[in-house]
Amino acid sequence: MISYSTNFMGPISMDWFCDRGLTQMVDMEITTEMNARRYNTSIGDTVQVEDITEYWCGGRIDIYGLDPRKHYGGMCEYDLPIMDGESWNKLTDWLDDYESKELTSYEDLIIIFERETDHKIRWADDEFGDVE
């Protein structure tokens, strides 16, 4: 059987979230010596830090169990554009249980996922467009 799984690759830059208005300032209590040094303060103090308000994830779908004569190591992958964290988690859970006898195309994976889970993926490109 052919199996599929997500592989998170980003975004990991705070700038990506800032550019899309997905951050806010929050109070953080300094509880470790490392953070006290980082923020040039003392344990027990409170500092303002920028925090992410909504998580978004992208990466790839790793595919295993393919014919190694046609696919190096019996594996291949599909690019997986950035989507909201809820969609990512649902797709990850769904792929954990999804298997096929033949390779399912990327497009069909998304269609089957959305139909079986009744969940429409929120894609970053649709939500934010091109952010400069």
C-alpha cells in the first residue's frame, strides 16, 4: 500500500506572520536565566514580546510505498502550499489513515480530503494574496 504524510517546512520567519497582520504584543514573564539574559532583565520581570495570533503551515506531502524502479527509494513528494493551522492539522490526521493501491495525485488527495472530512482548506494565497 502507498502511504502519505505531511512534512512541515514553514513558515518559520516571524516576518511572514507580521507582514500578514498575524501578530500581537503580549506580556511574558521571565522565568529562565537564558531569557533574562536575552531580554537584559531579571527572572520575575515582565517584558512585551511579539506573538503569533494564528498559525499557518506549509511544506510537502511525503509518499512511501511506491515502485522503487519508478521512484527513487520507493518515495516521492508533493509540494504543499501554506494553509491555516487547523487545515494542516486535519489534513495531517487524515493522511495518517489514508492509503491507496495506486498513487493518488495531489489534486485528488485534496478533493478526497475535503469531501471526506467536510473541511475546506484555507489556503494562504487565497486569504492573503501576494504580500510584498
